[in-house]
Amino acid sequence: MDKAKIASLIRECEAEVNNGGFDQFFFNSAGDRTSEVISAIRAVGAEHTAAIVERAAAKFPGEGPPRDRTERQKQLLLISPDGEAFEEEDQAFLEYDDDLEQLLNAYDNS
């Protein structure tokens, strides 16, 4: 995965979670690429953040969130009917234990 794709995936995830939490991330098209997002976050060295995204993804049955948005949205309604299933992960993500912008800048300059 090239640096531009890594930056794009991380920024898209960050925007979705900042705007509406993991419920929004998984509901929208950004969730189509959950596994790639986790890999991108790991690529810049944000292990703590990658673990948070993995915990959120693990709430889906089987192999995690389906790439198919319609199927993922159906499962999301079962997992989080009140929109509160990801509260712990949302809070942990928003604490920014990993400074994603700083890590992205360092990665871009490596």
C-alpha cells in the first residue's frame, strides 16, 4: 500500500469516528475497507489505535465487518440498535493515545 493510500484511509477513518463514532464509520463506505484501515494505522506505528479499531470490528460476527455496505449495515443494526455499542471504542479512539497526524507526517517523511 502506498503512502498516499495509507494517509487517505487513516484520515477517512478519523473523520468518520470524530464525526459520528464507529457507528458512522461502519455505516458509511469507509467501513468497506476496515481491514485496510487497520493495516494503514499499523503501518504508521499507531498500534494502540489499530487495536481500538480491531476491537470495534470484532463486534461483528465471523470475520468482522462485511465489505458489502448493505450487509454491514444490516449487521450494524443488530449489533448497535441504539447506536451505543461502540461507546468504549469511540472514547478510546478520541483520546488519541497515538498522535495520528504526527505519525503520518513522520511516515510520509521516512
